[in-house]
Amino acid sequence: MHILLVEDDAVIREATQLALERDGFTVTVAEDGITGLERFRSLAPDVALLDLMLPGMNGVSLCRQIREESPTPVIMMSARADPIDVVLGLEAGADDYVTKPFDSTVLVARIRAVVRRMGRAEAVNGEQPLRFGDLEVQRDGLEVSVAGQPVELTPTELRLLLCFVDSPGSVLTRDVLLEQVWDYQWGGDSRVVDVHVQRLRAKVGQDRIETVRGFGYKLKTAV
């Protein structure tokens, strides 16, 4: 598996690269956002690890550009624990985030989890289209449309949508979604769920996914 690591801190970059290579990953590094984008385009890595604060082009801008060009999983890395920074990264299109300093085993687990999610999203097939009002999900082609117009989803957004369409009208708690979509069986930060639900709503309709206060979210079968 080929990882692109974009990190301007030399100590963190070298330590992270060594840890990932010990786990069998091939790692290409970049020291700034502009170089990171160039190497992403030329190498087409399996996963991109982006520091939030980068010279030249910051991690948020780099993530947005990657997301416009590719569904490649993106994990943001941030030394800042401010929720605003985390949300900015997720809203830019990141699939997950880790806060520095992090344990290398946790980072490896996160990388493998986003790759598994992408693989499962690509493997779903053989079922009839699911329709909920003007929303249609074609499983065999992994195609989503609203009012007949195609909708482009990232693998994480697709996995999230499939969770909802598999349980239409049922309330899914944040913990359930964390486990099913992000593999956070030990528990995780629910902000990752909230941000991805907002991104999904923006694509399939703000009224399609309802917030059930104090519990979670559910897919409305009709709007």
C-alpha cells in the first residue's frame, strides 16, 4: 500500500515514515502542500496523510484539491485539538483525522480502516436500486442520484449512506455509525459523524436525513 505523507516537521515526518515502513507500507513524503499535490498527481497513492498546517498550501486547501480530483482516502493530522480545526479538515473532504502526538499503531489502524471502508464500498453489488422519494441508490454500479441527476460521493459518504438506506426510518446512533462506517469499535469522536452527515445532506438533500435529538440520525423514506 502506497502512502503519501505531507508533513513539514522533519522530526515528525521521519518518525512517521519509519513507523509506516516498519508496518509494510511504501511511503512517499512531501514537506509542503504544493509539493504534496504534485506528488499526489504523479503517484496516485492509496492514502494521503496531510498535516493541517503546511507551508505553500495548507492541509485544508490541499485536501479540497485532492477531493475534487480523486476519491482517495485522506486522513488529516493536527497538533491542534481545537474542534474548529478538526471540523475544517473534515468539511474539506477528509475521511478521518488524528491528533498529534499520536501512537503509530493508532495511525496504522486508522489507515487500514479507511482502506477497508473503501474496499467494502467498491464491493457492494448485485442488488436492485433503492428508492426513497427522489433519492435512488444503485448498488451494483455504486451510483447515487437525486431527481435523476447523478451525485458524486466519497467512499466514506457512500458507506454512511448505505448504513441509512439499509435501515430506512430507523434511528442510528452516532456510536453505531462510528462502528459501522469508521470501525471505531472502541468509541470515537462523534464530530466525525456529524460533519460527514452534513456533507451527505448537502449532496442528497438537507431534509432527507433527519436529526433525532439526543439519539442520532435517520433516513426519511419520503420528504
